[in-house]
Amino acid sequence: MFRRIGSTVVRHPVWTIVAWLIAAVAIVATAPSLPSNSDESSFLPKSYESIKAADLQEKAFPSAFTPSAIALYQRTDGGKLTAADKKDVARITKELGDKHIDQVQKVVPGQPSKDGRYTMTLVQMDSKNAGQPKQADAAKVLRDDVKALTKGTDLEAKLGGSAAQALDQQDSSKRGEALIGIGTFAIILVTLLIIFRAPILAVLPLILIGVVSAIANGLIAYATKLFDLQANSSISSILIVVLFGVGTDYFLFLMFRYRERLRAGDEPKTAMINAVGRVGEAIASAAGAVIIAFLALVLSTLGFLKQMGPALAIAVTVTLIAGLTLIPAVVSLIGPKVFWPSKTWQREPENARFAALGRGVQRRPALTAGISGLVLVALSLGVFGYNATFDLASGSMPKTKESMVVQDEMQTAYSAGAAAPTDVYLSSTDGKPLDKSVFDSYAAALRSVDGVASARMTQVNKAGTTADFTVTLKYEASTDQAIDSVDRVRDVAHANAPDGTDALVGGMSSIYKDIDTAVNHDYRTVFPVAAVLIMVILGLLLRSVVAPWYLIASVGLGFGATLGATVWIFQEAQGHSGLMFMLPVIMYLFVVAIGTDYNILMIARLREEAREGREPREAAGMALRHAGPTVAAAGFILAATFATMMLAGNSLLTEMGFAVSFGIAVAAFVMAMFFTPSLTALIGHAAWWPGHADRPQEPAVAGAGSGGSGPVSAAKGSDTVTHDPAARRR
């Protein structure tokens, strides 16, 4: 099948290129804009308690609100606020409300701090648009206006709250995307120049993947709108890296084999057909593993992961199609001139280093498997120290951003949980008014919970059927202590609810608690499903039941080693309280799915060598010699492109960039280079049970045009090789 695809696009390269350009123009011109959402509560299904509580608040207390923006005031000299200062704050609050800024529904004064040095203005925005870009725009207007209104006074004002955090996160994200894009381009360009010494080959993948990127983004926007998925600003940064990293991988897989066929004496167009015919199955299987792993994210309970899965799957699908059609068409049109001005493509290098590594694996597979396995196990021990954090805002932007400064100052000036209080809603289950005599004892029970700073009944709805108890925690909403405290608040609220009533606990800490529960659910569902589906792909590719088991086990070890190393570096060495909560899910899918690419490429080459009559150990050594340079180049570029995420300047992308790049380096330079070939050599022919995929193939009839793997006449576009006594490939 892949040989037929290669033959078709090589014979009609112009039409193939024109079809891609028409598709790119049509999709980009008609695609809807991609929305973005940074509201954490929108990530969760309606069945979680925090979401039920938010819905109840809207119905029972439509005038109540959690402020979307908070203007925090203090004197420029840092002293206590005077009567004149308080009068200025009241004036500013009124004038802000009179401006009727888009999305702003209410502007009210807040409580002064206990030390008298701070006070606030609280701003309510339309809850239906929480997390949307329009509220970030409103925060920008508010920030400018409040600063303008404080001019001429002794006050300094800063804007914080969720809308201001969304604005700062948006600005930080744009800067991060620019740095990631520039870094990715530079790494790919420089690395390809070093590998091929050919400027055309260095620039070509960037141009082609740029076309693929435009089409993929358009299709993702269509899918997001069609299936009403949640969009998140971090996806675009990840998408850049996936498209260019994975796209360059497939480009390298193809170009290394194309160059090999030219060296074997194939006519240029025949060389490309043979390259697609031989490496196409490995590329398709590798892409299939990635696509299936990403699609497994639709099983997640978190909205942004549900959107990320299909988005990345679409990107990889388009990249796969381009790898099998667009890239072969363009390269076959250019021909060997694509390697200009270098002449090295005309002769095969000795690959001395990879040949030596191959001989080492061939002679001592048990020692190689043991050492590489021990390295992975040792790094995996760090997993036991893993702790999750939920502060998406500070994780996605530097602490110097204004909204982060407000958050830190409020924790100092007020109770740490004052900026995002927890609400307990006590409701009658029979529709009758609540017995108000129980309110004091119920509030006292809530106050007794460890981690609670204060608790009081603040309001009852008009019908008297629902009471709101405001609980202020001692800790900032996203901290581990706050999440543990809100869990205890839930237990007490439910246990002490009087007969005929029901209690729901809402607020940001409650949302984070539910996100924690949802992520744990995802660990139990997404991980196993992705692993099983990848094993199916491997089984179909290798026609084996045995090989997929140790291949997926090795990739699992790679995941453990990656998470362990990340814990040691960020939690132990740098003193972070934990890693961002979604990191293991994303890391698992990238390391397991994309890391499997290199295992697939190596094991496919090993099978190819075995089919030419080599015994398992010799086949493993030759596979490392010939596929090693491809895996090394592709692994380096992909790891380096993911490492550019560390330039974004926020802890979320820094942790993600390190973890994924480290995981890919482990997958390429430990698993694919040593662990997988040495294990396969040790297991021998049994690795391919119940099939015989490694047995020599019967020679095909010369000139039959077979796409099979048996040797046929080179003049007929074969993929045959000859061997000298030293087992060198010519």
C-alpha cells in the first residue's frame, strides 16, 4: 500500500503539491476563530459538587458573586489609609461603576485589611463568559481606568482577580509562543544544516510543516466549534512544538531512507518510491500510536484535556498525510539537488560510532539491557515523591505580573483564603423554609474544622430555603492545605446538615478538589486505554503478541524515569511545592506515544535486517548501526524543540518542556538505542511469536513490481542490498 502511495505522488508531484495548496487556502480562509477559555470551573462536568454549588448560587443568590476582578489599594508611602484615602477609594469605586464597562455588572467596595493599610474594590462580571477573552479585555480597560482615577491621590492601585489573571496569562502566553516558535525554528534549521550540510533540506521542512500547521489549525477550529469543545490558551504553544517536532521526525525518517536508496544506486524517483514503501509503514504505525494516545484523552473528565486530545490527534494526522504525500512529492520534484552543495549523500559513511554501539549490543545484549534497565528504574524512584499543585494562574505566568503581585499582597494583608472564600449552601430538600435556629450551631461546626479561619451565615434566599455560609480558609485557594481543608469542610458540612436539608460546598478550593478527583480518574482510565491501544498498533505492525508487551513495558519505564527526574529537579532541587496537576497526563501521552516512534523505527529496521537472513543478535547490531543515526537525529531535534517551552517564562511550560524533552531523550537514546534492541536480541525468534515476521522472505520474481520485502532486481526499483564478509551494507 505504501509503495503504491509513493508511486502515485512521485509520478504526479505537481498535482499533489497543488492539491495541498488549494486545501490550505480553502481551510484557512473559511475556518472559524479558535476561542480560548481559562475558567477552571468550565473544565469539570456538571456532576461534581463544586459545579452543583455554583449552579445553586446562581439560582438562590443571583446578586451574590465571586469577584472577577479586585482593585487593591494602598498608600504610596506604605502607611495606613487615612480618611481622605478612603474617600478617594469610594469615589473611584463609584466612577468605575458609572463607566458601564463591557462585561462589568457590578462594582462594590470591599473590606479594608485588619492592619488598615489596604482596601479593595470588587468587580462582578457576567459569569456566563467567565474565562473568555472578552473578560480579559474588560480587565485591561479596568486596569487602565483605575490607574487613571488614582492619579493625583496618595493611592497606588493594582488589579487582580481571575479576569486580570486571564489578561496577564494571555500576554505571557503570547510572549511564550513567540519564544517557542523562534527557538523551534532555530533548532530545526541549525540541526538539519549540521546533519545534511544542505540549506534546501534545512529550510524545506519548515516551509512544508508551515503549510501543514495552517491546515491543522483550521481543522482544529472546525472540530472545536462542531463538537463544542473547550479551548485553552496553552494548547497553541504545545501545538507548535508537536507539529514541527513530529513533522521533522517524519521528514527525517523519510530523508535518511531516501539517501540510503540513492547510495544503493536507485534512480532518484525510484529511490523515493522505495523509501516511502519501506519506511511508510513505520511512519504510519508511529503516527497511529500517537493519534490513538491523544484520542484517549476524550475519556478525560477535564474539559481542556478533552479538547487537547482531538486537537493534537488532528495535527498528527495531517502531519502523517503530509509525510506520505507532500514531502515525497516536493523532494522527488527537486531530486538529489535537495542535498546541494554537499556531496556526502553519494557515499555511505562508516557510521563508526553507531557501528561500534551495534557491535556492543550484538556481543553483550544481557549487559546492555541490564544497565539501561537499571538506569530507568533508578530514575523512576523519584515518582514516590510526586505532589500535584493546582495554581494554574501562577503556574502559567511569572510572579512579577500585576495579578500575581495582588494575589501575594492579599495573602499578606488578609486571610490567605479571603480572595477566594469557600461557600457552604444549606438547602431545604422539601421546599419548606429552613429552621434559622440551627444556623449558629452549623456555623460553629464549620468553624471547628482544621484549616478554617472563620465561618458565618451571610445570607438566606427570598424563599428562605437556602442559606449561604461563607467559610474563609487559612490558606490560599490553590494550595495543598486549602484543598485538604475543603475536603474536611465537606465532610463536616454533609455530616452536620440538619434533617430535611442538603449541603453543597463551592468556591475555588472546592473546584480544585474536584479537579484533583477528576485527574485521579483520568489516571485510572486514560493511561490503561492508551497503553492497550498502542499495544494493538504494535501488534498489527509486528504481527506479534510478545514484542508489544516488552515494548510498552519499556516505554512505561521511560515514563517513570521521566516523572522521577522531573520530581527530583523541580521539587527536590528547586524547592517547588509540587508539579502542575496535569503534567503526568500530558507527559505520559507525549513520552509513551511519541517515544514509541523511535521504538517502532528501530524494531521495524531490526525486523528488516532479520528478514535478510541475519540471526537476532546480528540483526539487532545492524539495526542500531543503520537506524541509530536517524533515531539520534530525530530524538535530538524533538527533545530540543520541546525544550524550547522552557523559554516561555512560566512554571507550567517550564516543567512540561523539561519533562517531555527529557522523556523523549530517554526514549531515543536509552530505550530505542539500547533497551529495545538488546531485549529483542535476547528473546530471539520468540519475540515475533506467533508470527514469523523476522524470518527471511522468499525472493520475489524480478520485475514483478512487488512491494514486498524480498530482494528483487535493483533495476526494477527494488530495495535490495549486498553484503561483504564484514556485514557492511552497500
